[in-house]
Amino acid sequence: MKGLFNKVKNRPTRRRFVISTIRKDENLFETVVFEANFFYLPRRWSQAVLALETRTVDEAWEMHHRLTARLTLEYPLRLFEELCSS
């Protein structure tokens, strides 16, 4: 397992995002959200909208799938603020 990648179109705002989860180290995984253009290419590769780290494979995959589902239906700024504060 190397990582996950999803293209997401937010329904309320019609904005596009790319969610990527990678293994950074033996026990460290990172899930990153980028704002994307029409072709689902990240607008700014060096500036992620959100970056979250987890310690296990199960946590990383759950975080990735939960972010994908929530970002499709919820307003992005509220979701990002909620996840950054916790």
C-alpha cells in the first residue's frame, strides 16, 4: 500500500479538491487536501489547504475516506477550521 488519491467536487460551492494520503515514514502517514482547477490539478503544489498526520494505516485510510465524504457535502472552510482546531 503506497497511498490514496481522490478527486472531490464540493456540491455547495462547486469547488474542486484533491485529497492525497501518503506514507511518510514507518509509522507516519499524511493526508493532504489541495484546491484544484477544472482538470483536478492542484492550483498550488507547495500550499496545501489542509495537512493531517496519523500514526497507523487504519487511521490514515479512515481519515482519507471521511474527508472525501465530508468535503463532498459540507462547506470547505467550516470543515477545514473544524479539523485545524481539533
